[in-house]
Amino acid sequence: MNESTMFQLIADELKINVLQVKNTIELLDGGNTVPFIARYRKEVTGSLDEEQIRQVEERIQYLRALEARKDTILKSIEEQGKLTPELKARIEQCSKMQELEDLYLPYKPKKRTRATIAKEKGLEPLALQILAQEIMQGSIEDYATDYLNEEKEVNSIEEALQGARDIIAEIISEDADVRKEVRETTFSSGILQVEAKKVEGRTAYEAYYDYNEAINKIVPHRVLAINRGESESILKVTVDVDVERIQSQIEGHYIKNRKSIFLEQMQIAIADSYHRLIAPSISREIRSALTETADEHAITIFATNLKNLLLQPPVRGKMIMGIDPGFRTGSKVAVIDATGKYIEGITIYPHPPQNQYLEAKSKVRNLVEKHRINIIAIGNGTASRETEQMVAELIGEMKDSQPVEYIIVSEAGASVYSASKTAREEFPELDASMRGNISIARRLMDPLAELVKIDPKSIGVGLYQHDVNQRRLAEMLGFVVESCVNSVGVNLNTASVSLLRHISGLTSRTAQNIVNHRDSNGPFKNRNELKNVDGIGEIAFEQAAGFLRIPDSDNALDNTSIHPESYDATKKLIKKLAISDIKDEGKRIKQKLKESHIELKQLLDELGIGEPTFQDIIENLAKPGLDPRDEMPKPILKSDVLKMEDLKEGMLLKGTVRNVVDFGAFVDIGVKQDGLVHVSQMAAKYVKNPMEVVSVGDVVEVRVVSIDLERGRIGLSMKIN
């Protein structure tokens, strides 16, 4: 398969133009990043978005790997002297790795098997004679007797026939067409049978103690749950299929003459081939394929949730207090200013005895008054609700003198950050226990800037994230972080190394070099000064510049996502429309364009740019410095506490979606336990995928439908009317 054929195949699969595929792959091969291509090469790609570009990238990598594998296999079979024109043609026509490996199976170097031992005993001619099924007269014993050989340990007619059948069984098991048909039949009509292997008390897998479901209908999250139960030796899993049907299918390939004296030997060999060789192999393949599909599904959900979490709107211009709750070692308190700078921290014990509780409340009050705190962010871990009770009481007491609000913030991954190298470098003077509360406060101030410091797997918005393919998970989550950071852009003069290293074209080393240069030379005055940083050459500058903002630059365009390569065109447009100040007149640019009555094609020719770039320039001039997160719903701030015991069925509440999974969404309604909106309770119509209805961070109105105080479970519904 040549490159042109690959391009056409990808174009057909993704339903895009072949030229879009060709141009995109050339850009990727040239070292351009996906965010850069999506944002600044729209004319070349036909405005493909990041997801489409990544799909093109994944498919070309797969197809190129397929071609490389074909070359290796063809060379191997040719060296064995077994490459026929027909086999070569079939190999070259393969479009899937599985088909290719099936064809290679008979020629693949293997360990000694029952078939190879039988061949060593000289039984291959007998096997081929049985396989041919041409003999219709005489007795089997007459033909098998010729192969008796004490030296080769063939001492009986049955041993000779057994060895011959072993050879036939292996031939059948390595037949690509047979394997394909058995695989398809098993997948389309097979049943996954699950039963309890050992049961000691109640487990999370009770639903699967006696369970079966069609292989082609089982949903991903059930596959992952069953896999986990099996890995913990609680469940036993088997693949059940209509054996008679499959053996009949195999006979259709290999029984050529029912009058042959070897018919029964063939039928025994076919049954043995299926039960001993084909069925276990196909079962493993089917289980592996189910797991791979389930992994990909779970990873996609995790990635979507992570993206929505990272793009939560920042809380700007507020003095924030972060509290990391705890019992034994107390609750850690930190104050940060509107820029995220750490101001002061203390430890409190906001739980009984009474004198300890009152002392904690007094200390927090002093900090709130001293630093004019606007919002208190409380982590949702151990002692969270006790801390919330104290904060809500304090807010009530201060409502006339100083209005303060609070919010419960997910602290998932805060402990990971606290002990990380990044945290130690940021706060070398603080111990790990004091760093988590700073992270909690900063997560409210700027979720993206803070959460990029943490391994995405520790952020807690997925399902079975520790069970899925870890390499693929890390790869996908890395893509998400990169996409979010670049879609928002970062302030070149304030961004941390953790944030900068995700910018298109930058690495951990060049990100550190930028911070070092900033520390040594002061703030960057314009984007062009980025070229003075060690390691930032023309290519890195081209890839990165458009995603880096400088609000106080001597060039107003440096605070937009307009790329420096388009500055000349932008300046021509500004001059043509007589705009003197972007900040003041930019919002009127669309009106000025309309009033100018300039023909678009003529204007584009004058500016020397394509229409997609032109539209991006217009949007950026209209809203310079726009942060896309500001258009998202703001977090729900509270001033009083709600306990689980306060809930009543039918109660209407507002909550924030914390996690979305296959079977529904978990919503924080302000009590200790998140409530579950089951997928059946999301809308009046049938909902197949919860993500079609809600996303992490959404603020939704819900109705309480069930309360289980003993198990700490809350059922919610979004069907309000």
C-alpha cells in the first residue's frame, strides 16, 4: 500500500477530502504540533479541528506500521522459500494487523508443539494423505502401518493416527480463513459467562456472581468491572459459543469427500483443533478486543471529563483562603492573593472539644479580617463537612461586617502535588502537609494553571483509570492537557514551568529556560524577545508564539492569539479600517468592515491571507485577550451548610457535575456525598450517552429522588417537571 492509497483510505474513513489528509500528514511529518496546525494552518488543512488531525495522525501511524510489518513478514516467508504469488498478494492487500498476523501464523517460528513432534516422527505424509481424503477403499490400519517405527517411538496404529491428527489440527488452526470465520461467529453469537470463583462476604461484584451477556452487546464499563473481579480472583469468566455450529463451519472448509475412509479421522482432528488450539486462542482475542474497546471508551470518558474540568472558569481578582481539612494533624489553612501568591498559613482543629473548635473559628476569622478574604475554598476530603460547618457558622456571624462565601473544592491529587518536585521547588520552606491547602485555593483561582502540575490520573474524574492501558491513557490525557493549555493560551510573564511545558513547540527544558530568562532579565516586553531565550529557535518560536500572551506588551497584538506571521496583514487591515486603538475600537471592527463595503476576495488578496485566518483575526480584534473559560458557568458559591439529614425526597437543588460515567453523572449538591443522576433520570427522552446531556463542571438543577443514610447514597433526577 503506497502513501497515496493510505491517504485515500484515511480520507474515506474520516469522510474528509484526500487533499486535507495529504496536507495534514505533510505538516505532521514536518514536526508541526497538532494545536499549531489546528489553529494556524486552517487554509492548508481545510480547517480540520484537533480531533480530526489526531485521527489522521493515528491512522497514518497505524498504516505505516502495517506496511513495515508486511515487509518483515514477506521477507521472513521468502527466506523460508514458501512465498507464493497468491500468498504475497493476500499479504499486500491486508488492511488490518489481525488479518496480516493470521496469514503469517503458519510461517511464524514456533516452539515445539505436538504437531512438530509428530513431523519429527515422520508422520507428515500420513497427515497429508488423510487431509487429501482421496482414498475411499481399504482400511485405515493398512495405511497407518507403514509409519510404525520403534526408533521414532511410533509403536501403534493409534499413535501414528494421533500424530497425523496433531499435524492436521495445527494446519487447520493456522488457516487464516478458518480463524476469521470462527472469530466472527464467536463475536456475533458468543456469550460471556461469569460466575463467582470464591465468595467471602459481600463484594463490589455481587451483580456478576451468576451473569451472562452476549459478547457483541456487553457495554464497556461492565467489561472493566468483570476484568477487575477476575484479576482479584473473585470472578471466573468463560466464553460460551455453539460448538456444533463452529465445528460444522470448519468442516465446510476441510471435509472434501465424505466417502473417504479418513472422514472420521478428519472429524476428530477438526474437533481437537477447535477445542485445543482455536477456541482458547480466539477466546483470548475476543476478551482482549473487548478490553481494548472498553479501555478506549473509558479513556475517552476520562479525557472528556478532564478537558471540562481543566476549562472551568477561573475566579479572578479575589483574596482566597484554602483549607485542607484533617482530623489527626488538623486542617491546614493558606491565604493567597489575587495573583496566586502565598501570603500566610496556619493549622486549626475545627472539631470537638468545644474550646478547640472555638479557637479554630477565631483564628480563621482573624485571617479573613486581616486579608479581606472574599472566598474560602474547602477541600472535600476527611473532616471536610466539619470544617464546612465551622466556616458556614463564621460566615453567618460576619455577614453584616464582611461578606464572605465558600465553596467545596475537589482535593483529588492535592497530596500527590504536595509531595512532588514541583511543590518542593515552589515552596521549599513549607512541609508537604502545608502545600495541599495552597493547591486547593489556587484550583479555585485558576484550575488549569494548578491542575497541570498534577498527574492527570490523580485528578479523579474517570472510571477504572488504573485498570486501563496505562500507556494509552497517559498519551490521551497528555493530548487533553496540551489542547486545553493551548486553547486558553498562557501569560508569558506569569506562567509556571508546569504550564509552559505544555505549550506547542516548548519542552520542559525550554519552559525552564523561559522562566530563568524572565527571572534574570525581567518581564518580556514583546513576543519577539522570546527568541532571546536559549533553545528557542525559529521553529520553536513559530510553534509557540501564538499561544503565549503578553498583556502589557508594547504591541497590542501580543495579547491576542493572532500569530506574529499575520501581524503585517493585521496591521494593514487596522490601517485600512482606520482603527487607532484595538482595545477601544476592536469591538467595532465588524461594523467598520460592513460599513466599508469592501469585497471580501479583494480584501483577502490585499492582505495576503486566507479566509479562515482573516476570520480569526477579526474575532481576536473584536475581543482582544479573551479567555474562552470566562464564557463557562461560574462555580456555585455558598454561605450556609446543608447536611445529608436535611435532604427530603422531592427537594430541588442546584449542584455541580463532578464526574460523568457510562451510567450517569455524580453531582455535588453541597452535602458530604455526591448524588448520582442515573442515565435514566437525565431527560424525559431516552439517553444513550450521559455526555450528550452533561459535562464535568456544569451547574444543573436536580430533584432528590432517594436518600440512603446508612449507605451514604443519594439518588437525583434532572427530570424536574
